[in-house]
Amino acid sequence: MAKSQNSSRHEERRLSISCEIVEYSVPSVIAAMRNHSGNAFFSHCFTLVNRTLKTTFRDPILNYARFFEHVIVGVLIIMLYSNGIGNESGCFNTESSNESLATISMDKIRNIQTVVFQNLGFIFFSMIFLLYASMMPVVLVFPTEMSVFLRERTNGWYSCLSYFTAKTIADIPFLLLFTLIYASMIYYFTGQINDSWRFGAFIGVAMLVALIGQSIGLVFGTLCVKNLRAASFLAPLVPLPFALFSGFFIRVELIPSYLKIFTYISSIRYVIELLVIIIYGFDRCGYSSIIEDKESINGVIIKFFNYLTKLDLSYTSARPILYALAVDKNLSLNEISSFDVHFENFTLPEFNLLGFDENKSFALQELNLNDDNLWFHTWILVSTGE
């Protein structure tokens, strides 16, 4: 009797297990594993982020290399630009000892132009460096992890979106930390303007550039997953056309019309212009010291020079006339020769003084920028970084 009852219980248990097996058949298990609902998405991302961070801390060599790369390049930049190139505001404010005397110095204009362009070169290089420094590690590492991703994705453990989101989130802390270290070093040690909001905006733009570089790295790491050599060759080439049409090497308005479309899609152009606005805009020059309702002497001189420029008259072309007049008046020619040092190689168009504004930085006038461009350029970069 007891044996019969035990046999009956075993049979019931077997039937129960069979029912469970039927209930949780292979298709149902696969369907459950491929459940990529909203809750599952966040759960998958959390798990993948934790796994990626653990892997990073177990093998920190790459991040150590990235850290020292940013520090070493930052130190080299500081050593190269230790003369405080950021101190020059690029302003042509009137120099005057009183309200009735004002002067304009051609040597000062040349010096302002030189220092400002050096600072623009510093900005350009720094942003290109951050772009490549954030792009190349992703390009080189991502293809090596793709085999694991494909196997787990085929098994339905998580979606592609979960994986790429987690991969990006896990790398962001290191990306932003290295960018913050580099940007903080170079900003103050190169003599950039000591203004908290400008410094914060500079850091923000640098971080956006790093995120753009990371995005480019993910794209080419995915496209060239089976060929690491192709990825490492193609990815560095992509930013170069954007740099060419950034307006740094040739002014945007001078680019042929059939090529201007590339200037509108160049993220590097918006980066450079945004940083120029941040550093040189928003009343960086202040206002002229000349009394209101009086036109400064500098302004009158510049307008006169602009008028001569419209007549295609330069010092070189006018010198023979001045020489003949001096001979006719029996004046010493030494005085004319003394002007040669200052004016002989001077041409107004190369300094972009047409439409001159004493209260606006030379950098803004050269790139034809205004403070109002700040928010549009910021929106473009944020959209690109996303």
C-alpha cells in the first residue's frame, strides 16, 4: 500500500515537471531572453556598464596610457605657449593720454594679429588633439570586443542599443576626466582670460569634442569590425576634410560656392568659432575711452585708410608721388625713408580692417562672428555629440 502511494507521488511529481518543461520550452525561454522592453533595457545597460567597468579596472593599461598622453601633451603646450598668448584680447581700442590725443600704431596692429593667430592655432590644435585622443582608443579596442558582443547578441541576451549605450556610458567618466585635466592645464597656463564662465564654457566645448571623437570611433569600429587595420587607417582620415573646411586655413567667405556646403557640415568649424566667441566675445574689449558723441581719432584714420584702399592706393604705389613732391619742395628724402620701415610692406586688406570696430576683437571680425552665434553653434555641437 505504501509502495503504491510512493509510486503515485513520484508519478505526480514527474507529470508536474513535465508540465513545467512544456511551459518553459525552448522557444519560450528564447522569447524571454529576447525581451527588450523598457525595464529590460535599463537592466541590461546596468549589467553591461558594471561588466565594462570591472574589465577596465582589471586591465587599466589603456587608461593609464590615455592619462599620460593628455598630461604630456598638455605640458608640451604649456611650454610652447608659456608667453601668455591668451592675454592679448585682439582689441584695437584707442590709445590716448587725454581726450584730445589718440594714436594708432601699425606695429601694434601687426603684433595683435600675430598673437591672436597664435592663440587660434593653439585652440585649433587642442581641439584636434582631444578629438583624436578620444577617437583612437575606441577604434582600436572596440573590434576586439565584437566577437563577444555578436555571440551574446545572437543568444538574445541584450539588444544592440543596450550594448552601445552601456559602452558609451562606461567610457564617459574616463573621457571627461582626461579632457578636464587637459583643458584645465592649458587654459590658465597659456594666459587665457581669467573669467569663470568662459573657463566653464571652454571645458564644456572640450568635452563635447571628446564625445564627438568617441562617436566617430564607435562608427568606424563597427563598420570595420573584421579589419582592424582598415579601421585604424580610415578613422583618422575622416576629421581631416572637416578641418580643411573649418575656416581656419581659409576664410569661409573665400571658399568657392560649390564647396561651401562642406563648411556647413564641418563640426570642427563650429567648435573653433564657438571657442572664439567664448574667449574673445561678450565685451572682451570693453568700450573706447573717447568721450561719447565724439568719433575717435583711430576711427577717422581707419576710415581714411579704407577709402584709400577702395582707390587701390597703398603706400608703395603712392611713394613715387611723395618722392617727387619732396624733391619739388626741396625737402629731405630721409624723412620719407623713415616711413618705409612702418608702411612699405603694409596693406590694409591683409588686416581685414574694412568695417573696423574698435570695440570688437580682431578675432571676431576676422571670422565674421557675433555673440549671437553662441547658442546656435552650441546647439549644433550638442546635436553632433549625441
